[in-house]
Amino acid sequence: DIQMTQSPSSLSASVGDRVSITCRASQSISSYLNWFRQKAGKAPKLLIYAASSLQSGVPSRFSGSGSGTDFTLTISSLQPEDFATYYCQQSYSTPWTFGQGTKVEI
Amino acid sequence: QVQLQESGPGLVKPSETLSLTCTVSGGSISSYYWTWIRQPPGKGLEWIGYIYYSGSTNYNPSLKSRVTISVDTSKNHFSLKLTSVTAADTAVYYCARYYYDSGGYYLPFDYWGQGTLVTVSS
């Protein structure tokens, strides 16, 4: 299985801050990397797929970059609804696997 | 607007079989991969497996011996069965849609159900 490791596990930030979360794969996954945001008690929501493609309807403050084994999710200006947990996920090979999550707190 | 809705018992006894159904509305079940993902309380996400609308399946090896996913295109729903459950199977179970085509384009988990908590306890 491909292991996905996110860092940090948690971070504290304020509204308007620029925030970056990294995700590392245990082997090359090309650009088959996706990012999700999960608010408490809700299903995850797709933000970015194929490393850098913005899902329809997702605000442009979200962006993704990287390829191979190292990837980054950047939120350019944190909004109140962005305080949540973020997961990366690889679609390179099954079993599809997720990172352990990064909790963004105030 | 596509909507997914999980249904099934919220409490299952140890050693018994967990059975859930995901009903798809607002769109066809055809041409997509339909997946199950679970999340133990306070923990991360685990992919359980998927079924293509034609019936082909792919399961997580960690659960493969206990999992069956099936689809009923006439009812626009797909189902999960997990046998011999233990407390470790207590989780919120989500169904989600995945698209992938032969040209390499994919759109992962763009629609999700709201999730259903299944507790394994006697």
C-alpha cells in the first residue's frame, strides 16, 4: 500500500492567514493526488484533484501543487469556514489511501 | 443535483454482518465507480472498496475477505456487506462517487452521502 503522510498534524491560524499543508507519498504517485476538507460532523468535500485542478465551485483561494512524492495544499487567505480537517488522498493505485489529516484551528 | 443517501442499521452485534445501502438520486448510476469509505470516531478515512456500474469490484486487501459490494442499476443503488464484524468496525460509513475514464481523466469522490454511524456492540 502507498502510505500518505501529512504535515503538520495540526496548526493554529487566523482569518486572512496564508496556510500550507504538505503531503508526502511513500512512492511516486505522479499527479494522482487529491485534497479534501472535512468540517466536523460532515462528509469530506473535494477541493483539488490531480494535484492542482480546482474542483468546480471551490473558491480560488485553494490551490495545489506538486508531483511525484511531494505535494502542497495552499489556502491563500483563510476564511472562517476553512477551520476544519484536511486530507490528502492518492488515486495512483488501489488500495486508495488517505493521509492522517491536518486539523486547522483558530 | 446528484445526491447519495446511506441507509441501514445503526447497531450491529459482534460476529454478525453489517449491511448498508446507498441510494443515488438526481443522476444515473451508469458510467461511475461507486465506493464505500469509513471513518472510525475521531480517526481518519479508510477506503473500503468500489463497484463499477457494470458490476466489477475492487476491495481493500485489509478487508477483502469480509467485504462484498453489489449494485442494482434498476433501483439506482449499491450495497455494502461486511461480515464477522468486531468493535474495530465501528465507524461512520460513507458512500461516494468516483469517475475515471480510459483516457486517464478522473474525478475522485465528488459526491458523498452524509454518512451513517454503525456501532458494533452487543
